[in-house]
Amino acid sequence: MPRKSGQSSLVERDTSFSARRHTCQLKVEYLPVEQIKRNPANPRIHTEKQREQIARSIKQFGFNVPILIDEKRIVVAGHGRLDAAEFLHLTSVPTIQLKHLTDDQRVAFMVADNKFGENSSWDKKLLGEQLKILS
């Protein structure tokens, strides 16, 4: 596929990528909200407005994106969803335990997961078309 002007090339495929990551089976498990712990080292800040937006989304569409946790049930990704679940007084939420990551990888993933969304932009024409359909 041709690159757009100014777009950097893809990183070369890492042939040392661990086979255990390829074969790792992710399993969704519903856990009681009170058993899930926030990561005090999470650098992302969620406002009340964001929590309420996430809560409205969960009410309208369902809890479609599980909270990612480690073996100690500490949140790796999904602090905002956990906040929204508590706001909605949910008793359990879907989680995925990331058993295949090392401690360093979990920290790196936590930061990357939050940062990647900020690095994208909108195709304003397509966004406008989608919003027009919804209205």
C-alpha cells in the first residue's frame, strides 16, 4: 500500500516476537468492581465530564471494552471505565487479565494505550457524514 506524503514507514517486523504472545488466549472474566484496584502510577487523569461521558456510553451501548488488569487485579488500562462503572453502581465488569506481559511491558502498554489515541486525527469529511447519518 502506498504511503501518504509525510507518513513514516512501518517498523520492520520483529522476528524475535515471542511465540507465547501469539498463542496467548485472552479470556473475558466478569469480576466484582470492588475486587479491581486502581494503579496509583497511572499518569492519565480523568475528569468528571469524561467519567459521565463513559457512563452514558456504557448505558447506551453496553460495557463493550473490558478493563485490562494484571495478575493482582490492578488496572493496566481502563481506569475511566472503572470510574464509570462505580458511577453507575455496577456490581461487576468485564476484565481481561494480561498474563503474558512482564511488569515493564505492562507499564509501557499502560502509557502507550493512553497516548496512541492522542496521536490520531479525524477525517473531517467522513466524520461529518457519519454524524449526519446519526442525526
